[in-house]
Amino acid sequence: MNLDLKNKQAIVCGSTQGIGKAIAVELALLGANITLVARNEESLKEVVQELAQSDGQQHDYLVADFARPEEVQQEIATYIQQKEAVHILVNNTGGPAGGPITEAKQEEFLKAFNMHLVNNHQLVQAVLPLMKKARYGRIINIISTSVKEPIPGLGVSNTTRGAVASWAKTMANELGQFGITVNNVLPGSTKTSRIYALVESRAEKAGRSKEEVQQEMENAIPARRFAEPEEVAAAAAFLATPAAAYINGVSLAVDGGRTGAI
């Protein structure tokens, strides 16, 4: 099985912490050159130093705030002018705030669509010519299991994630002929700052302890635990390799078996 990513160039968004960082680390271990993307330059500098360089990789970063799509567009345009190839794009950014969908304001939807769908789309448009030229492209979107089963209390997020999944499947149909695959990874409850914030929020609303709420959430998962970020990263990294060339247009749940097979 060919898992070698030597001489492959990868862009990994939201890569200074959590799942994004774990994906960057894994891709580097497989030999890829990594470009990290996030808004905190100091954190970017720290993560760059942590990435494997055993195959002579050269890693760098872009400073961009996904809350400002025009900034992302400008940064990626400048970046593309300096690169001869981009083979892998991992779209990943933090999810919208929680709350019932009936109480969501119009501005919340617009902000979420800009951060996720709009940014994803302009990043793809920027790298697509290089992927077509290389006849090798892996576009991997880190979304959520809400694509398959909406999560209570995350109305705006559920809506936005579903839109991204539909966008990705449409694109997979268009790009497969060029050796470019488009797939989604759907993390379940994973040990990140977001899941612990969700635990705390649910505990406060229910007047219960965080430990009790977390245990209840873990009991709802067949694996009886939250995922490690590295476990989600392993799935994303595989989809980036030559071995996954015939996997296209799928939404892969990495959730310990919690969601049903759809």
C-alpha cells in the first residue's frame, strides 16, 4: 500500500491546535511538505518546529483569519504565485457557536457560511490549477457527524456543515476525471477545546457537573470514549495518500461508531 507523500505539498488549515495540528503532524510523518494556516503567528511558528523533517521537508505557514474571507483570498493568491505545486488541501476551521436554530440570527448564518463554505471554495479555486497540472489532488474537508445526524443545540453549525458536504460531493463529481478526489472527514466527539466547551455549556444549562455530562456523552458512543485528535488525523492522512486514489465523494465518520451507516 502506497502511503508515501514525499515531495507532496500540503496546505492544512486551522493547524495550530486540535485536529488540524494532528493532521499536519501526520502528513509530515508521511513525507509531505506542510503549509500551516491559522491566525496566530506565534503558534504557527511553534508548530512548524514540531513537524517531521526526516525526508528533507520544508515547512512554512500563512497567517490568515478565516473570519475575514478577503484576507484568506489575498494570502492564498500570493502563496500560489510562489509555489510550483500543491497536492493536498485540508479545509478545517472552528465551528459556529451553539444554540437553537429557531433563535439564530441572520448574521450568524452569514458568518458561518463565510468561515466555512466561502473560504473553502476560494482555497480550492486557488489550488485547483496546480492540482490539475500535477494530475494529483486531495481535497479533504474536516466537517462533523452532523452531516449525517444533526446535533441538538448546534443549529447554525448543522446547517453550514450540511452545505459544505453538498458542495464537496458536487465538486467530487466534477474533479474525479483530473485525478483529484474530494472527501469529508466527520469527527465525532474528539478531545479538543471545542468538545470541552460543549461539555461545560451543557453542564451549566442542566445544573450538573462537567464530569457527569461528559460521562453521559461518552456512554452514548459505542467506543465509550472521546477520540484522540490523532485518530481523526490518521483517517484524513490516509485519504491524502496515493493508496486512496479511488475513494472520492465520501463522508467518513470517525466517531467510534456513534452515527448510523448512511
